[in-house]
Amino acid sequence: MQNKVPPPAKTPRRLPSSPKLVGETSPVASLIQRARALEALDLRLRLTLPPTLRPHCCLADARAGRVVFLANSSIWAAKLRLHQTPILAEAQKALGQPFKVFAVKVAPLPSVPPEPARRKPLSSAAAAHLSAAAVTLADPELRALFLRLASLASISDSEDTVD
């Protein structure tokens, strides 16, 4: 007598769904939303501060009745503590909940990427020297490169003079 093993039951195959972007997944999306909310609150709270103090501090957290700021030195932290009353009042207005505790921690502030350096324009004198050097070159490719560089001066000069 042979024992016949029934074939495995076929389960319906699910088509793979298209992959989600990282920012669309629930945990990451909530983190992004929280970061944006803190950034907006940071801007709003720092507007209550004197302009000289603003670049030396930033909001780190605001929840459970506590506002935490970062300052880049102990001197700025001490100056920031003098403004805790208006900061707490503004946080309460912004979030609609009472804030009673104000803390300042000394830490390096998050860096802002520097703006790319603006190129210095090529002067007319430099363009004249490049053109004169190009005439003396035997290599046609190198001559063309020198002349192309020299032509940049006329473009930058005309941009500077047009208002």
C-alpha cells in the first residue's frame, strides 16, 4: 500500500507592491514631521530673542512642559537664560500647552552648510594676456582653450557693467 502525500495547498500569490520611499514609512514620516515642527517652533521662539543672541542658540526640544535650548558657549547660555520667561510664554502660545521648565545645554550647534564661494571674475588684463599667449601656441587645442578662457572675461565684464 502506497501512502500518497497530498500536494501542498496552493496559497494565492500576492503581487509585490511597489517599494515605498523611506520618508513614506510610518516611523520615518513621523520623525520628519516632528523635525519640521521643531524647526518651525525654533524660528518662532528665537524671534523673541535679541538679534545678537539668535545665531548662538537653537531649540533642541519642547515637550512635556519642558523647553530645551542649545547654546554654543556658557556665556550665550547664561544670556539665553535671562530670556526664559518670554520663550516659555511663546512656546505656550505656539503649542497650546503649559511650559514651566526651561533648560539650556552647552553644545556645538548643528552646522549650516556654507554657501559656495563666488568665482572671481576674470579681468580684462588677464584676458588680454591669455589671448596674447594663445597666439604663440603651436598646439591648436591648447590655443582654443586659452581663447575660450579669455572670452570669459568679456562675459563677466559685460555682466558687471549691465545694471
